[in-house]
Amino acid sequence: MTDLTLSQPRQGLPAWAGRLPVALLLAVAFGVVPFVGDQYLFDAILVPFLALSLAGVGLNLLTGYAGQVSLGSAAFMAVGAFASYNFILRIEGLPLLAGLALGGVTAAAVGLVFGLPSLRLKGFYLAVSTLAAQFFVQWALTKFDWFSNGNASGVITAPPLTVLGISFDSSVGRYLFSLIVVALLTLAAWRLTRSEIGRSFIAVRDRDVAASSLGISVLRVKLLAFAVSSFIVGVAGALWAFAYLRTVEPAGFDLDRSFQILFIVIIGGLASIRGAFLGAGFIVIFPLILSRLGQALLGDTFDSGVLENAQKIVVGGLIIAFLIAEPAGLSALVARLTRRNLN
Amino acid sequence: MSFRKTISRLALAAALLGGLGSVAAKADGEIYFPLQSYRVGPYAAGGTGFFGGFIDYLNLINERDGGVNGVKFVWDECETEYKVERGVECYERTRSTHQPAGPAAYNPLSVGIAYALIDRATSDKIPLITINHGRTDSTDGRVFPYVFPLQLNPWSEASATVNYIGQQLGGLDKLAGKKIAVLYHGSPYGKETIPIFDLLAKKYGFEVTQIEVPHPGNEQQAQWLTIRRLKPEYVVLRGWGVMNPVALKTAVKTGFPVDHIIGNVWSNSEEDVIPAGDAAKGYVSVTTHPSGTEFPVVKEIVEKVYGKGVGNLEDKGRIGSVYHNLGIVNGILNVEAVRIAQAHFGNRALTGEEVQWGFDHLVLDDKRIAELGATGLVQPLQVTCADHEGGGAVKFQQWDGKTWNVVSDWVASDRALLRPLIEQSAEAYAKEKGIQLRDCSAANPS
């Protein structure tokens, strides 16, 4: 694991100064972006970015803070999406947000079950055992068509995004809806990491024997980490399904997606909330920029297959370069750059 | 001051992104097809062949006729890797370009992507073409005005396959008591026909076992051992990409006779059988169009498109292959829809809404097909406001180790059986989404 611990307040600066960039960012995201962005920016870039960032935040609680490696994130996303869908479908008049929350709770419950092996297994062995969640959930969702309301193809159509009679079914609406959900849950996750529970996560990660001798119940902390993380990942899955794709099939939550989220966390920076957003930016947005650049500059010369493979090489090379420059991830890289600039 | 530097970098990035949007916009007065192609990944063989054929046909019209009624075609490709979220991004990227007319139609060749685009394309009023595949109940044009599963929807394919097996056994009544196994790809595409096979089994009294092969399908030992235990008379293979040659090889390994495997319309290409080598000899599959280069339209493509060095396929040996010819057929249907719409709206670039009218009134009779040089390649088609499939018949072909030979006449599906189910499913969808049914009655001829 990394040697990151709780962040130190910067010397010579008042405490609020550290939070200024976040406040500025939120102000821009809420106050400026909705007025200047176009549909492409919202529907193809920002909404998937927000959903996967949230999944990254969720996994980071588990993997970065509590030290439990999971390869089942996509499964918990799928549980969140399908559970929300079914609650909204089957309970007449259930508000959308309640459906999302119930989807998250269901994901948390499933996360608890698949977190049980963590009491005995560690590291790679735990990662492999979380694969069981990945395969089981996908299998169950495909096998029993009750989950997709008997649809022949097993594809669900998203319910309309309406909260308290206000419709969010426009591109700006979907963006704002995702932004509000992501901001609130991220805030909660951030508070959690600075609470006693968050500290116990880190204690268990760094040395569980020492943690238990301090009176921390390792069992409780590990399961709590799985539950909280799965809740957030589940809500992210529902956002991905309802706000971004607007239809969802189990195959969309395959092992590739789990790896994608794990890479978001690793590249962004373990045990860093900011890292999840930076990582998602790199994994989601950067390839799109590259793909559009490639198409605009070389689209007439090469076919899309050649460009696509070239992009994969570029992204792969950059990942290696970034991790050599800063093994602790983009978050640490940004921290180093801003520190240097401030001095 | 580094903060300013950061800001200026951000501004530069934003300008770059914005600039890319305007680069993509080209002159109007052209008919634009955004292509959500896939040349990378496990399904690249289908993607390169199909989109290659589509592009070759559009090129032929541009090179030979100077476009359709003087309006040229333009297109660009956006790689999806057959992944839904990539397909959605490609759609969002292209949907508002090439104004004022905008995109003429989307042809994603992926059921997953098509599903995600149904709402979007309908509200943007751009036709969504899913030739030989797609969401079956989108055949009901009253509920899905903008979605067209042209030629053959999945349920028709299943029904025609069962009819063919009946023929082979000596009559549909001989199906009673027989066993059929369906091996399907673990995707929305593969699962689409599960209820229909169940229904047909009940109707004709055969026993059906449906077995899923998880995507991408490069390991099927367990599935074929199940089949061996089951000893079915026929296996219906609803595969896609790498799953198909693996199925044939595993079948031979487990001792199942290959000539009793019936491949569906996405398991019927040269790319599916050649990798299986000798194991594929005798394998039968559904097709809506034969392979081969003897059709005048394919000859013209070889002469006028590849002759000028603008052909899309890198490997010229694939010209006239099943996927390539399907791309050409798809090109013919799209171009004819544009032509029909132009006859109604005028010879100019058309909006998606106007092209939709063309698809809604798409009629291809034998005379027109002969004029297009596609006799035997395209089946006669009549799309109407209510019926967005238009055809529904298939032929069967057998692989002899070198080429596909057509071994049956047109085998029709039981459309009278399927239509009420399609309407029922579509109406349930309309109710769930609060869609007002389009009036397709005689008072509103279309």
C-alpha cells in the first residue's frame, strides 16, 4: 500500500484556503458549465465522467482507504442499477431519489455478503474472491429475467428523471442531476474519511494487528468498508444507467468495467478523493479527446481501426509515464505541482 | 504566475475541443451518414466487412452517378469496438453536425447500441436502421416510427429457421417430439429470440433447450458437453464473431454432426467458417443474401471503386463475402430510401425526418432490384408505416469448404403468428413510455 495518510494542512495558509479550489470548482460546475456547455459536453463527456468518478470514489474508500482490493465494482454498479430500476418499477409512486438510495442499499447488502471473504483473505487472494461477485451478479441478472422485467433482450429502459415534479430529462438536467448526486455523496465520503471510521479504515489498511490491539474491530471495519463502498458504487451504477446510457444490459457491467474503475483509482491516486476524479478524467475524457483529435487530423488518411489502436498505444504509454513520474497517482502529481507553484 | 498559466492551458484545451466540433462540420448540400463502425475488437471481422461494403456502395453512387440526384454522400467513421457507451458517445458526437440537414440515418450494427439509441434517435428525428437484427418489436412502426429492423427481425429469423428444420424433417408435423438446442451469444442480440423459440416449441411440440455462451464465446466446452448429453436433432447457432468458429470446432470435437447445425444470420459469413477449417464443412446457415461477386452491382464496385483505388476493404479477397455483400445491401436500402424521400421532398440534402419518410415508404420490387444490378442479392421489400421489417424471408446456404452454396428456396417466417406478439410487445413498451401510437390506418396512407 502507499504511504499516504491523512493530509496535512499546508503550513502558512489558513485552513479554508485548502478548500478554496474545491469551492471554486463546484461554483463553476453549478454556476457556469450549465450555461456554456452544449449537449455533446453534457451527454457524452460530463455525465459518464461524473458516474465513473463516483464509482472511483466508492472503490477508493474500499481499496485506497481500507486496503481491500476489489475486482467486483462493476457487479455492485449493476446491482445498484438493476435494484433501483426494480424498486421504481414495482413500488408505485416511489420517488426517484428513494429508488436510487434503495438501489445503493441493495448494493451495500450484496457488498456485505461478498465482503465476508475479506475476513480471511488478503491482497491478491481477496481480489480473486471478489471476482466471484463479478461473475455471480452478471450471471444472475442474465439468468433470471425477472430482474429486467421479462424483457426479451434483458435490456432495461431507464425511468424518467423526475424529482419533486421537476423533470431532469434534458441534457443539462441529466448533468445537474448527476452533479448533485455525485457532489453530495462525495462530500459524505470525504467527511467519512476524516471521521473516526475513516481513521479506523486506514488503521486496518496499514496494519490490522496493530489496529485490533487499539480496540478497533477489524471485522466490523472491513465489512463497513465493503458496505459503504458498495453503496456509493451502486448509486454510481444507477447514474450510469439512468443518466448516461438510459438503457442497461448486464453485459455493460462486465469485468472490463471493474478493471476500468480499479485503474481510475490507481492512476488517480489511492486514498484520495480528488484522485478518483482525476483518474476518471484520464480514463474517460482523455481517450475521447485523443479520438477526436485523431479523427480530425488523420481521419482522411487512416481508417478508424488504425487510429483506435494508435490511441490505445498512446494512452498505455502515458499511463506508464505517469506512474513512473509519480507512483502515487495523478493526485500526488497535482499536489506536487501546486506545491511547487505556490512556493 | 503559474495559476494564470494553468488557466491559459485550460482555455487552450477548451478551444481545441470547440475547434474540433467545427472541423467536423462540412458544407451542406451533402447527405451525411455517421458510421459507428468497429474495426477493433472481437467483432472486427463483421465491422470491417459490413462498413466496408456500405462505404463501397456510397462511393459507387458518388463516383458513378455523382451522388443521388446530384447530391453527394459524405460519411465519417467513429470507432465503437461494439461497446454501448462508445456507440452512444459517437452518436452524441455526430448528431448535430452537418447542419442544416444533419445525419440522414444511423446504422450501428449492434443491438446494444441500437437499444441505447432508440429514445435518442426518435426524439432527434433521425432514422435508426438495424438491418437483419435489432429490437424485434420495433417492427411495429406505430410505436417506433424511427426504428427500422429492415429485411429480417430476429423473431422472423427464428421462425424461418424452425420452418426450415421442419422441411428437412419432412413436414412441420414431424417436429413433434424432436429436440432442438439453441446456442446463443450472451448479449441482448443473442437473447432476443428466447421467448420465440419457447413459443414455437410449444406450438409444434418439440423440446427446446437454450444455452448461453458468454461473450465473446471463445470457450464452449461445457456447452457442447451439455449438447452431447442432450442429443438434439438440430442445433441452432445464434453466434457472433469468434463464437462461431469455436462452436464448429467444439462441435466436431464432441462428435456433433456439423450439417445438423443451423447458423443464424450473424453466423453465416466466410469469417465464421474459414477459421474453423475442415470442421465447418457441411455447416448450414441462414442468409438474406448470397455471397459472391457475380452480381452486376458488385462487379461495378470492383471496377469503379476498387479500380480507382478508393475501395474500403484492405483485403480484396473479401469483396463479395457475406459481410461485404450485406454492407452493399445495407447501402442499397439506405440510398433507395433517400431516393424515395427525394422524389417526395425534392432533390436536395434531406433531414433525418425526411429520410424517415423514405424508409417508411421503401418499396423494392423485382424490376427496381434488376435496375440496381442486385437481382438475387436483395429480396423484394415493402416497408410500410406499420411494418418496418418489409421482408421476412431467408434462404439457407451450406459451406463446402470453399464457398457457400445456396441449398434452399426462400423460406418464409410465420408472420401471422409473430405479428400479434410484436404488436403486444410494442404496445406494452408504448404504455411504459407514454408513447402515443401513430395512426397507420388507410385514412392516413403511408
